[in-house]
Amino acid sequence: MSLLITKECISCDACREECPNEAIFEDEPIYIIDADRCCECVDDYSEPACIVVCPVECIITDPDNIETADELKYKHVHMEI
């Protein structure tokens, strides 16, 4: 599944800088995550980099974008091409 940034976001830019797939974008009033690009850092890190660096813990799994581990790995591989 993709990740989602909640309204608690303080737009600190920490998550955007850490995202290996450049899936996080600045928006008003909070940042957003592109579900088509987010692969939850599968095969890059043990957990999503954005979640690790978020100082306000406002990044959660997106209930509207449920994906299997295989689907996340597929996106990850195709982002590298």
C-alpha cells in the first residue's frame, strides 16, 4: 500500500528529501505522496524512510491504496528503469 501524509504535517521537508522514488511533493497546506510512485521503500530500507525521519509522525498507510508486497516490489523495480 502507498503511504499518506495526514493533516498534522508541518511541511518541514524532511520526508521529501529522504524519499528514494521522489514520490513526495510539496502541496498546500501539507505535503502529498504520489501513490503511483510510493513503494514504501521496499528493498531499499527496512521501513519507509519518510516515516523514520518524520518529526511529527504524520505518515500512515493509505487505506485507499492497498497493495501487496509483490505489487510494491514491482513498482520499486520499475521506478529504477
